[in-house]
Amino acid sequence: MPRYRLVNGERIQFTAEEEAQRDVEEQTWNNGAFDRAIEDLRVKRNRLLANTDYYALSDQTLSDDMRTYRQSLRDITNGLTTVEDVNSVTWPTKPGA
């Protein structure tokens, strides 16, 4: 399917060179999909861990449930190899304080 661009309000079809360049750009974007997905997952995971860091301070007693929750968060990226894997992650439930 041909692609077009707007130049001064006029729709102009891509040249063969522009089509090839756009194909490379799209392939590069698609190749980075997993990296973007896993980075988003890590950002969320890190935020959830940070929200429970105070439970792990030396003057706090870390419950087994909280320890398990935090370990589950740290392990959440293990074995993920595709965008579909990342999108189907089941987040652990934070235990009560």
C-alpha cells in the first residue's frame, strides 16, 4: 500500500527511496517493542517496591507475606521473552501492613 506525505497541504506519494526508509524505521520500532514493554514493566515494579521499602528498614519487622510480595516483584521479569509475556504478567497482591 503506498504511503503519502503532506507538503503545503498537498498529498504526495512516497518515492521508492522514502518507502524503503520508512520500512526500515518501522522495522526498527517494531524490533524495540519488547525493550519498551519490559522497561515500562520495570518502572512499575520499581515504584511498587519503593512504596514498600520502609517495611524493610532495620527498625521494622518484615512479615513473611511482605517478604514474599517484594520477592515476587523482584522476580516478575524472570522468563519474559516477548511483548505478549510482558502484557500478560499477573501482579502480586500487596499484603496488608
